[in-house]
Amino acid sequence: MGAPDTPRRGVATIADLRARSIVDPNTHCWIWQAAKIKGSPRIWTLHLDDMEKRVLSGPRATWYIAHGTNLGSRVAYMACWNPACVCPVHVRACNSHSELNRLAEKGGVFKRSG
């Protein structure tokens, strides 16, 4: 049997997210301790729009796990702007990457346009 992060089990619940994170006492961000690419979480879970398991970005995976609803063409992001955070309370969705860029600029965060 593999480790908890192996594709056999994946991450399916908020408890799974919490178990693989360390909580920052100041920001209340859940800092992901498992797989990352360039500091951003990569999480093996169910992609609800396609109904198949695969590796997803931290915000998208957190959205699916916390809300249990499709995103469709919407973009999931963490409102705390911490790229390593997977706290379900911090996840939001917006309508497009351009809207996300406007939100990031308003929040004082530089977001490269897609």
C-alpha cells in the first residue's frame, strides 16, 4: 500500500487537506506540505467537471473538495493570495482570468495575464 498522497487514494475531504498542511497562526492559511510545482500545490483529486481523478492546482482542488460543485469556465483562486494555501475558507471563484487579474491588482498582487 502506498503513502497517503498516492493516486490510489488521493485527497477527497477537507480533513485530507488539513492533514497534509500546516496552519499559519497569523494568516490561518493551510500551507500545503505535499506535492508542489514552483511553490503551488498539486493535488490528486476528483475533477468534478470531467468526473475523473487527476492532478489539479491547489485552488481548483480545494474548490471541488470544499464546495462539491463544478467550476465550469470559472477560475478558482485563494483570496489570501498565498500560493501555497489550501484553506477551504480562503477559496473563491471568479468568471475569468482577466477578472482574476483585476482582483489581484486591486489586492496589491501582481498576476501575470494568461
